[in-house]
Amino acid sequence: MSSYCVAVIGGGPAGLMAAETLADAGVRVDVYDAMPSVGRKFLLAGRGGLNLTHSELLAAFVSRYGHQAARVGSWLEQFDADALRQWAHGLGISTFVGSSGRVFPSEMKAAPLLRAWLQRLRANGVRVHARHVWRGWTEDGALKLDTPQGAMTRKADAVVLALGGASWARLGSDGAWQAILVREGVAVSPLLPANCGFTVNWSPYFTQRFSGEPLKSIAMAPQGDMAMRRGECVVTHDGLEGGVIYAWSAHLRDAILATGAAVLHIDLLPDHEPGRVLAEVTRSRGARSWSSHLGGRLGLRGVKAGLLRECLPKEIFDRPDALATAIKQLPLRLCGVRPLDEAISTAGGVRFDGLDPGLMLNGMPGVFCAGEMLDWEAPTGGYLLTACFASGRVAAQGVLRWLDGKDRGQSL
């Protein structure tokens, strides 16, 4: 395989994992990245503590990928969460499982892992070219690149595209690859925000009083027959973002795109059974106000009490049974999705019906795709990163099989 040279376009987790897998097999690898250094988004994602993967059982893990669970599950069969942890340990990075089941490096940072990884890649012969912006192909199939030295072309025996989605464009994932691939006849589903915030038509009073306040110890689910998920999020000046709402972002986004709005149900007291809430609400409050009564009997104060006033008509407070129901299932109307560039990740991308199982484009032999630019999405919690790593490995293995097929074809 040493006679072959493969170009990897994109230096995020998927691209670097593809590069490592190829280099381990003896292939010469060049990584091209548009930014001054590789792994920019990876580093920023780990700034507050790198959530590398999750410790839950594989079946539950795979279910997090929604309608692409079977597809992503096939990648994880080759490189799952345990394999990712072992890989990190091989770099000298120990990991631990947090109370939520999420897996973190012991130092809680992405930078030590990335440094160790790049050192190993370079020792294995991988050449990294920063500030090299991919612009497509020449008529004879060479890669077109804009570099600090000017425009240039490079030939490669195969190419792995790992260009990310279109969130956090300032870190290099700007989605510019879409136009290039569409011109080549590649089917691409529209890129959409995932793990994103949503807008709400708050009243001026609520915005002024509660913008920036965390909503802790809650549970929520979109309208419909879905189990509540516990967590927390943050009230913004025009909506909600963070944690638990990100977990529902695919459902909420799709509902808003289809109908213009989505209804979210919030359980303000998930540790209280409905019967207890009803008993406390119906208890005589004497001369006390509802705010004082609910705060004293149920601990509903601050932003939670403000949400009740914001979302419910005044007459509900004259009906204790309806008020108790609302506390456990408060309806909140979401009217929009925050912009794509603000999202943590991206849905949509290169469609799987245009790829073979090794992630090679059917209409472009020798061109493979990996990572977030493919048409799948995942919630936060380590699921996105794990699948990006796994897809890079799958694409690289696809490259190796394809190159092996070329070898066997030439020997006949």
C-alpha cells in the first residue's frame, strides 16, 4: 500500500481517524485543512470538559441516532464507545465515567488528546497541511487547493472528504462543500441545525426578568406520546437553549419546519408525583398569594413560577386541578429555530443512497465521505463524536478495500 497516496480533506475527528487508519495500513496520507490548525471545533467543544463518548449499552447507544440508527450502528459495530476509550488510552489519555454515564478524559480537556494524536500521526508519516482550502477538482481529477502560496493542484489515488457540517463556520465548518458536490451530481439533503436553541415569543416582562436564568430539575417532551426527559436548559432573551432541549431538537425542528410551530410540555417538578402536586395546589392558601403558596408548598419560585404566569391564562389559577396538571405538563409554544451557525451540530448532508457501504460516492470512484457532512444527526452526550470517529474509520477501511481491488485488477 505504500505506493498509494490518499488525500484527506478536513482535519476534524473523522478526517484524522481516517488518516490514522490509512497510515497504519502503510498508505501515504496528506491531510488538508482550511484553518491555521486542525481540530478547531473539537478543541472548542472540549473547552468546558470534553464529552468523548457515553457508557450506556450498545443497543441504547445506537437508538440515539434516530432514523439513521441502523446505518450508524453498522459503523459502531466496527468502532464503538469501548473501542474509542481504548484508543484514547493508547494515546496516554485516561478516561472516566461521570454520574450521567458520559465519558470524559481525566484532565477534562481536548487539547492533551489532540496533541498526543497529532504527534502519533506525524510519527506515522501523516503530513498535515494547514490553510489549504479545497475548491473541487480539475478536469483531469486533481484536487484544487487555495494555499498561502497561491492556487495549486494535487493528485491522489483516493480522497476522503471529512468537511463537517455548517455550524460554527468561524471554526472551518461552513458547508461550502455542498455547492462543489452538487455540481458533481452528488445528492445532498439540506443542512439543518441540530442540538440547537429555539425561539419563543416571550413577553417583555419575562425577557427582562428571566433572560439568562437556568431552568434546573425539569423534564420535557414535545407534544405527543413521548416520555419526558430530565435535565436542564437556559432561558434566553428570545427562547430556550441548552441540555435537555437539545435532546429534543430533531423532533422540535421538524415540527416547526412542517407547521411553523411546536408545542413543548415541561414538567416543572419531575420529583413530585401528580397526586402530591394536586394535594398541595388544592390545599387552602388562606390570604396568601398564589406565588407565596406555590413557593412555600412546592418550591415553585423564580423562573419556574414566572413560566407558569407566562404560559397560562389567568383563569387557570382559579381552577386548582388544571393548575396542578399544568405544573406537571406546562405547554410552551416554540415559534422558530435558532440559526444554523449557532447550532452545536448539523443535520442533513450527503445522502446515503449515493454511497456504498464503505462510504464511497457511487458516482465518483475513489471519493469517500465521513463525519458530520453525512446525512445523520445525534444528540449531545458523546454520541456525535463517537460516530464521527467511527465513520472516519469506516471510510478509511473502504479506501483500503478499494485500493486493494485496484491492485488485484492490475495484477490480472
